[in-house]
Amino acid sequence: MKDVFLIYAHRGSSINYPENTLPAFAHAIKEGANGIELDVQLTKDGHVVVFHDWILQRITGQKGKISDYTLTQLRKMDFGAWKHPRFAGTPIPTLEQVLTRIAGKNIILNIELKNFFAMKNGLEQKVIQLVHSHKMARQVIISTFNPFSLELLRKHDCKTDIAFLYFGQLREPWRYALEYKCAYIHPPVRGVNAQLLEICRSHGLKIVPYQVDTLAEIKQMIELGTDGIITPRPALAHRLLYGTQTKRKRRKR
């Protein structure tokens, strides 16, 4: 599965559905995504929940952070109405709920650890334990911007592939990926070109860019021959990939 072109739905089908929710993930699969990208954080009482932002205000209108509330308190909040009234009452999902729904399906889950400002809180260990308990190590990729997390993932015997995620124009990103024994590099789309692909592949690294938001960017990444994309428009990517107008450059074996 990880050898095919991966269409990761960024926070699910987040154009039309409330991001990082079960409806967004379910609809992304219907649209042709073969991967789901989501973000995880820890609640006050140590549950792994799916949520992106550092604070709750944009999504729920509530003050504070995920880590300020217990799971019971968070489940009383509305995580869907901000997108459209028809999604009112949509709850925050736990990672365990997502794993249970994805297990056995032909879907890869990219779990991004949102711990850049909350280091050493045990998130890495809890995610690894959940993935292992569901026997989904081959169905999951874990990514993070935090180099300390990359160290902890290996320290705690992470059996999944790991992706090195970075901002902006990083010089020689493959060196960091190799240092932390990553299988993937997740760069911003604007930093991806044929030279980067060639160098990374010479080191055995796969490239899946993020912020691939427009038709032109999706088409460019398919034609360039990346190993996948992270996009909020999985339906468009699926049509381009399997249509007749866009030809993917095949990876050399």
C-alpha cells in the first residue's frame, strides 16, 4: 500500500467537512483518498484526541487548550458547527476511534504529533501503544516537526515508518531524515523539485509534500513523481491521478 501514490486527505475532506472529525475522514475515503492525515494531542487526563490548533477558539469558540480539559469536558463541546450549522454537535474524535474505523481498510493513516509546544508529555508513547495494540504498525506513518519527538519515537521502539516534517526552505533536509532514521520527508510543496527528489531517493527516502492545495500544485506533484501528496482536495487529486490528462512520472527501481 505504501508503494502506491498516496493521496492523503489533509485533516480529512476538510474543504466541505469540519476538519479532523469522523465525518471528514469518512467522506475523504468516499472521494478516493487512500490516506488520511490527522493531528493528535493529549487531553488533561491523558487521552489522545484528534485536533490541530494549539488553542480551541477557532473551532469551538472556547478558551484554552486541549490540555486544559478532560476528554469528558471536550466531548460536551461542538467541533462541527463552526463549519456549517448542519454539522452542529459533531464531537471530537479520539485516536482510538479512528484506528478502530480504519483498521483492515486499504487506507494509510498519517498521524502528526502536535507537540511542538508541549514536549515530553508522553504523547509519543501513547500513540505508539495505541497503534501497536490495534496491530496497525504497517498501516500508520507518524510525522512531527519536533526533532525531540523523532528521538523519542525510536527510543520507545516505534515500529511504524516515521516522516520528517519541516517548514520553509531547509538546507539538505535528507540529512536530518537520515539522522533520525525516517522513511519519509514531508516538505512544503513550494520546496519540492526534481533535484530534491533525486537526492532523497538516492538515500532511500520517499517524499510526500504538504500544502498541495490547488489543481496546478496537485498536477505538478503527480507529474514530478512524488510518492504522494497531502491535500484538502482528495477528490480532485483522484480524478487527476486516474484520469487521462495527467501522467505520473514513475519512480525508478
